[in-house]
Amino acid sequence: MKLKFFAVLVVILCTTTFFAGGCIFDSAKKINNDNTEVEVPDLEDEFGGYKPTDEAPAFGDPEILNDFGEDQEVEDLLSTDPQVARDMEDSLVVVYFLRITWGRLEWDTTASSVIDWSGKAQIDKGTLVLLRTIRFEPGDFIHRPRPDRKTLEWTSYTRPHFDGIYIAIVVPPNHADSIDTEGSFTFTTTPFSRTFSFSELDSINVIYQVDGEGNEIAFVGCKKQLVPCGNGFLDGRWIQTAPHRGVFKGRWINRDGSLAGHLKGHWGIRHNGEKVFFGKYVSFNGAFRGLLKGRWGYSDNQARGWFVGEWFDRNHQAKGVLKGHWRAGEQMRRKGFFEGEWRRFCPYSSP
């Protein structure tokens, strides 16, 4: 009798909770009708319910396929200069890689005002190389010819989306202008301007609010590793589906700016109060590349924060680290974004 009463009570509580916001019983796996096992988000499982298996390209998600493709490769005479190419691979040459994105990073389709981000990037020593433009559309363009090897100028307008550039700053030790003092990088537009020292660009991961309409600018960068084990970037959407819980999806980007693959995952708070995220990374054709897991936290408010973690091979051996920042939009509006950097351990093994 007590057992029957308990079973009825569970059904009542679960039904009540479902209508209030969902009765949650986390599970690391689910069996389909065809007896195949599929991954199910789970905050208590060691790897969030994800398995080291191949997937359909972009996980078969039309949103990933449509929104997270390759950034536009551009023709920059400096990027094809033989000496610059040698410098970028020389272990004695310092190279900073920097992704800068500006506009409505949350992709606000209701935005009505157009923002003029036309401006320039300039360094006081070394060579500034343009590697990619990010989401440039008709009317957005790089000014050519460039004024000199230290300056890059562009015209850019944003409304519901964002634009950006991916650049490299190459500072050979034998250049006359690279001796004595540290170099500086200056970003100049009407909505936002800022000067950074070169040392600030190593692992930079910052975002600045520009106005009260949702326009922001983000800087994510890394310094070339002396031992070329591999590093690059990641970006995408960080979506809140419930209070303190949600999903993410996006791109895994090589250091040269090319698309390496896609990732997806989920984030939330465990029963013990630990803020965790889990995910999976696959190549652009769906081949397994890594399991992701780590921690996240809030910054100045619950609308934005940070994440740090690692990614693992199919034997659950750590392959590298990742970190970045995120901003979550209003619950269930499918808004929000994340940007960050990944680095591979040395030595490393295959997936």
C-alpha cells in the first residue's frame, strides 16, 4: 500500500513539475525505437551524456549549417609576401592572432538602427596582416590599397548582425622598429576606440558594451606558440533555455582562420551547485574530434560570464584547453553568443 501511494505521489509531483517548468530526470543515454543509443544532455554524467562517436556534418542541425560556415578569406598582399610567410612560421618571431567582432553579437533581428563601424586598425611596429573578414556583406569592404604595412582600414555597417576581422601582428626580432619598447595596437571607430599593448593581446578575451541598444565589441586573441602544437578559436551561440541552464552550438576555428569543425553542448548547475558545461566537437564532415567539459560562471550579472575547460580524445585523455566569454539572451529567445580560444597540449595524440 505504501509503495502504491509513493508511485502515485511521484506521478503527481512529476506532472505538477512538468506543467510548472519540466520534470527533470537526467540520463546519459536513450534507446530509440530501432534499439540505437543516442546522446541525451546530462549534467551529472562525467561527459554530459556525450559519446566519442562520429556524427552527421554539423550534427545534422540546419541552424549550425546555415549560420556557422567559413569566414571569408581575403586577398592581402602582405599575407602572400614570402618574407611575412616565413616570419609567421619562424619560432623566433612573435606573432599575435586577433579576432575582433563588432555590432549586435546576440544577433538581434528586431534591431532597426544601422551602426557605422568604419575605421582602422594600426600598430606602431611590425606588420599587420589581414587573414579573414567576418560576416562582411555588400557595402562592407576593406580599403585598398592599404596605406602601409602597419595600417588596415575598412567600411562596415551593422544592424541585426555583426561584422569583424581576423588579423595577425608579426613582430620579427631583427626589425629596427621592434627593438627597445613594447609595441601597441590601436583600434579606432566612431562607436569605440582603444589602444592595447602587445602583451595585452596574448590570450586577450574581453568584451565592451558600446551603447544601450545591444551593440558590443569583442577582442579574442592568442600568441603563437613556440612549439607548434596547435591553437585557434571557437565561437557560436550560448542559449538560455531555463534559469541557469541552456545549450551552445558553433564553430571550431583553426589558427589560420579556416573552419576546422563544429561543436554543440549544454550548460547548467549540478545538484551539488557546481556550474558545468559539456559538449562535443566534430570535423566539418562529422568525424569525432573531442569531448568537451569544464566550468562556467557569471561576471557582473547573470546575462554574461566566462567558461574554462578541456577537451578529450575517445579514450578520455585530455588533449587541450579552451576558455572564453559568453552572453546569454532572454530565456527561450534563441539569442546569446560565446567566443573563445583553444590550445592543444604538447605532445598530443590523435582523436
